[in-house]
Amino acid sequence: MYLEILTLLAVILLALILAFYNRRQADALRGVERMVKDFLAIQIRDRRDKHLEKLVDLDTTVWLEKLINARVSSAVKLQDILRTIPEVFAAEIQTEDGRKVVVSTKEKSILKRYDKISRSRGNSAASRIAEVAAKPILKKKFEVFEINMVEETEYFDIEAKTVGKALGVGWKNPTRLWIYIVG
């Protein structure tokens, strides 16, 4: 009987020792995991910093044309910026074939709501004149493309920030852009 109790105590003691060492090993593995993640984050940051230095020479038009032409059947050649709409972080750009391209960090529903609000400002003569003068961003016929970091490169957000600054819309670091081709 004493032998059975001693055996049981030995098994319990062995289980406690194993649990203690397993916990220490798990903590050590979590530490290694944190260290590897920190190392990868440093490498990513360094690559992004090096890429950011190259963005001084980034041609806004070429960058946008590359994004658009990868998604449309007929090539788009961008020309002049027609206007910027800071309320919806959008830029309207004329194309060579007479269409316009709207690039924004806001989705279609927000741009349509902005168009609706800008056209209905009251019943006074001044508001009716402003309504006629207000050009809608989107018309009835347009194509829309969503572009995000998952589909593009890991540098998409910093490239888009540079392009937004060049267009005068101040996008910060967008993770996605919507491109509307209005024809």
C-alpha cells in the first residue's frame, strides 16, 4: 500500500515538473516568436524606407495609368487634372480620349451622396445657380475599380500617398483607392 502511494506521489511530482518545464519552454518559444516578428518588421521597415527614397522620382501619371490600364480593355492616357474635391479626397483627371478619371479613397456611395448634397442646397436663386454650376463627380455611366494593398505591392500605400500629394488631395497612407472611369 505504501508503495502504491509513493508511486502515485512520484507520478504527480513528475507531472508537476513536466508542466513547469513545458511552461518555461512555451515562454521561451513565445520570446523567439516575438524576436522573429521584430526582426521581420525591421526588414520590412528598411525596405519601405529604401523604396520611399526612390519615390522622389515617381511619375504620378505613369503610376495611375499602370494601375488603370491593368484593369481596362482599352488603354487610358491621362492628361490634365481638371479639379480636386477635398471633401471626398478625389481628383478628376482628363483623358486623351475625352473621358475623365476620378481617383478617390472613398467608395461609390459616398461620392454619389456628395453629388446629391452638392446639387440640393435650397430654393434660393443663389443655390439654384450653384446647383447648375456644380458638376457631379459621377454620371450615370462609369466603370469602377477598387485597388488595394492585397492586390498590389507592399509599397502601395506609400506610393498612393505620394501620388495623392502630387494631385493635391492629401490621402495620407490609403490602403485602397477607387478609380472611376466616367465616359
